[in-house]
Amino acid sequence: MSRSGDNILRVRGLRVSYVTAHGAEVCALDGIDIDIERGEVLGILGESGSGKSTLAHAILQMLPKRSIQHGDIILGDRDLLRMTESELRTIRGRQISLVSQDPVLSLNPVLTVGMQVDEVLRAHLTLSARERRDQVHELFYQVGFEQPSSIYAAYPHQLSGGQRQRVVIAQAIACRPALLIADEPTSKLDASLAAEVIALLDRIRETHGTAILMISHDPKLLTGFADRIAVTYAGRVIELGDCSSVFTRPLHPYSQALMQIARASMDVGAAIKSPFPTIDGERAGPHHGLAGCQFAPRCIEKMEICATHFPGGVAAEPLRSVSCFKYGE
């Protein structure tokens, strides 16, 4: 569901399964349909195990070999699922980049961070060594380093967690990609540093027109930053709409529970006076093709049909869709 039609990425019917050692298929994504517009921030929201990171790695085509994929991932006019590895290497870092949740795992401990950003430029652009060095300094300045030259010569272990994440962001935007995938980029940071990283990503979007796919388990992180939110559960998008509507008037029972928890966490006084809200039951993860709505075992509004059928998407409101038997005929 998109608004203007200026989509840089279209995902249609994406299904990803992992093959176990015994040959069984475990479904991680089950028919994902999303669009991302140029310059848009699309939030992917859900608990751990809902398929968020699998979606990110599927778009980058960096899934394990023991995985099976079906569907379409269209970047511009090219289907990433049908590209060779050599073709994909020209896409990664140039047109699509990733900011992961752990910068320690993203950076090589034996190379200076300046050289690591330099390598991205050297792989994709025709620049002299001096031009690359100057551009790395400029990138470090853009992500908030007041002394780029000292950062350039530093090794990852000499930087704080927030500084390392800024380096990873500089690396990701080095070639001005059309799409930046941010996979829980603030999960290793405290609240103040997390706010700085979100402000930085927002500034990058405004400056370069970069679209951002923001993956998070925290609704508060997406509020005021994302344009739209896709709520995921058990590998499916169960609600999609603009950020304000999903946060203030969630439609799906799972979305409603998430937002209730988010609002309670903002109201410290209320949390002290009353029990903190939770979602009863075990969260769903990858499954073996189970029938029915995967949220039904935890849903206080479940109906008999929910145990045997999965609801299709319903356009409950303009530019909003929800997969729940409470809506539609």
C-alpha cells in the first residue's frame, strides 16, 4: 500500500523458509507485501521472532544457504531474487545499505574506521585515494564528528558504542544509497544516544532523500520518525498505516497490545501505581505452516474462525489495512 506511487522498492508475496537439519521447512516470512517510497521512513514493528531481520536480510539477499525464497523483491525495475551474486555485490552498499544493531560485528577490528569507509567508496566509485580520504572526512563530519581526522585514524575498540554506530552509518551512506535498512540500530545504546542516532538518520533522509526501512520492537522509537508502520507477527504484516494512526488508533488486537505497553512505558507514574501491561502467552516465531491466525492463542478477542483460517488484508480505512476477522464482512 503506497501513497504517491514513487516506489523504489516493491516486495510482493515474499515467503522465506529455513530448512532444518532433518529436512523440514520452518516458515519465517509468509507472504510479505510492502512498498517503500523515495525519501520515506517505513517502520517494521514487532517482537523478536516476527521475521523483521529475516526481511532485512532477504532484501539484501544475505540469507543463509539453507533457506528457500519465493516472491519478488523489486528495486527500481530489477528483481533482486533473480540476480547473480556478482550483480548483487554492485547493489549492496551502492543502492541498498545496512545499519545493523551491533556495530562491533560490522567493523573489522584490525583496520582503522577511516579505511573501512574508504573501502566502500573504492568498491563502488571511481575516485583517487585523496578524493576518497576527503570524502570520508566529510562523511564523518556529516554524522557528527567534530574532528574527522582523529576518527579516521582510530580503531573500532578506541571508540565508544555511539561513535562506532556513527561510523557504521557513515559507511552505509558513503555512496548515497536510495534505501537504507536500519535493523534495530539503537538497541545497544542508551536512551540519549539512541535519540541522537534517530535524529541523525532523520537528517540523512532530509538531506539526501534516502528512504529508510527502520526495524524495531519499540513503537516509541518510530513515533515522530516513521511515516508509516507495518506491524508484523509470525512472519506476516498484520497492520499497515501511517505512524500517527497506528500509534493512536491501532486496529489489530496485537497492535493494540503493543501500543498499550508503549504508552505505559512512557507514563512512569502510572506504571508504578498499577501492574505493567503485558501480552499473555508465548510469542510466535517461525512456524511449520500452522493453520489459522498465529496471534489467536494470545488474543482476547479471538473467534472460532481464527483457529482454522488466516484473515486476508482488509482496507479498514483509506491508506490503512489490517488482517483481522473483526473487520470487513
